[in-house]
Amino acid sequence: NKRYKSDNLERLKHPLVPPIVHKKIISECFQFFENNEKNIIKYVTLGKKINARLESYALKNPNIKQSLSKIFYRVMSKVEAKEYCKLKKSIERINPYTFTLMLSLTGFRASEAKAVRNKSHKYKKESGKVKYFIESTLRKYTNEDVDLDWVSCKAVYDAMESLSKVNDVLYQRINLILKYYPSKISEEYFARYNEAFER
């Protein structure tokens, strides 16, 4: 009936997430990056050192029978291993927090945000002002995918910059595993790792 349709239309006018809740979620994201800025830098620095040692170790020990986890601990000191685990835990939610900021501050749909590639955040200067954007694919209004630049902001740019640096360390490690020790991972992980490089 008319009243039922009217009630449904009225509900559609309200945001899916109440503003006060949305504001709290964004604030939590900002807080995460503010609190972990140094931890992210330390994690990336230590991660690069571990990767360099892993490659050096792999070149000298190509046929070693130990598991990957044991090999990782061989290329780290006990202090480094403890620090690495601590840093990894402190930034383990960097993906969802970055994803949340992207959805909240750019207008992305979830499927569109998931399709964003590493290092797709950009900026350019126009008339003395810095403009931030994200290279992605539009799927809202067309039947075909359209590549374009989504308007973004500094907060999203900084979050994606941090995440991209973390991802670079992980991609480098995956590449080393696939190159030197592919037999030490399952077929499922082998497929996942290769898929990660295809994106």
C-alpha cells in the first residue's frame, strides 16, 4: 500500500551507518595510523633486512630441508625475531583500517576498493594546490569497466602510502619464496602467491 511504500522510501533516505558511528570509525582509523607511524617504518626497515638475509641464505643453502619458519628464524637474531613479531602484531590491522578510510572518504564501493592495486595512490600539483587521487576502475554506472582517477584526500593517500610500503616488503618476500623455496609451500599458497603478483 501507499503507506508501506512511503515508509520504505523514508528509510532509504537515512544513511546505512549513523553519522555518529561513522565519525567514531574514521576517528579510530586516524588514531591507528597516528599511533603506529613509527612502528610501520620500523617494520618496513626490519622486513627489508630480513628479506636481504633470506636471499643471501637461500643462495648459500638452496636445498636445505628445514621449514620456512625455521629458515626465517635463522636469518634473524632472537632480539630481531621478538621485535619483528611485536611490530607485526601492532600493525596487523593496517589493511582493514586503510580499506575503511577508502570507503569512507572516496565514495568507492567495496568491490571497487578491493580492485585497487598496490601503489595506485597518486597526487599532482595544480595551481599551487596538491590534489590526491586513486587510480581504479569505475563500475557504478556502466556495463563496462572504465579506468579513471578517483578524487581522494591526504588522509587516504598517507594510509595507502604506508600500506604500500608494508605490501612491498611482503611481495618481495613472496617473490623470494617462489624463486628459491617453492617446494616448501602448499599448492594453495603457491596459487595465492602467484595470484598476488598478477594483480
